[in-house]
Amino acid sequence: MTAPDCYACGREAEFGTLPPRERVAFDAHWRVAHAFDTALPGWLVLLPRRHVTAVHDLTDAEAAALGSWQVRLSRALRSVTGCVKTYVVQFAEAEGFAHAHFHIVPRMADLPPGRRGAGIFGLLGRPESERVTADRADQLARSLRDRLGESPLH
């Protein structure tokens, strides 16, 4: 099921042609993408592959896989980026982004105190000149995929 005005559903409809940054890893229930408007390399988004707007609407199979994905992605981010921990956040409130999704965000050791915790969202929605480039996001996606043991055909 998809929703016509949903960004995540629109990307899912293009699944076969998505670049590496939009298909970091995936299974039957979840897809991992690198955030498109962040200044922080490795900011990931974990999305259900069907349209869901609330965590309580996840199927049992989706819910069962969720925790595993969050831990696996956190471990892969630590290995690839050297982060000291990851933040896992879910709101799904922004216009056009009501599709439930989880931010898996690497928290680097040198992150300024004002950017820690909820302040990390100051690194999202950044101007084009500050954003992680598509090439860098693709490079990170390939490194994370290798670390996860996923193949693009999985």
C-alpha cells in the first residue's frame, strides 16, 4: 500500500532505480536510506516498505525486525564512522513525511554540546552547500552495506 502524497512511498515506487544512498540495505519489510538534507555523514533513515503512519500499525513481522535493524545499523555506523553512540528517533510529523520512519543518527565524539540530544536535528534540513554530497552518501552507503553483509540484490 502506498500513499500518493508521501515522499517515502514515492521513493519506494522507484525502488529498482534508486541510487545506493537510497538503498543502503533492505529486506521485505524495511529499507534504509541516507538522509538527503543533512550535514552529518551517516545520518540514516529506516523506513517501512509499505505506508504506515504510526508504530502501532506495524505488522508483527515488521515489529519483530525493527529492533534488529536498529541494532545492526548502530553497529555498522560505529564501525564505519567511528561514532561513540547512535541516536534512534521517530516522529513522522513533518508535512509530506507522515510515513513512519526512524532516524538512526551517529553521535560523534567531537559533537558540540549544543548539537547533542535533540539538538542533533539542527544538522538536518541544512542548505545545499552544507549537505553531505550525493557521492559521499553513496560511498557511505556502500561501506555500510559491506559492513552489514547486505548485497544490493538482497
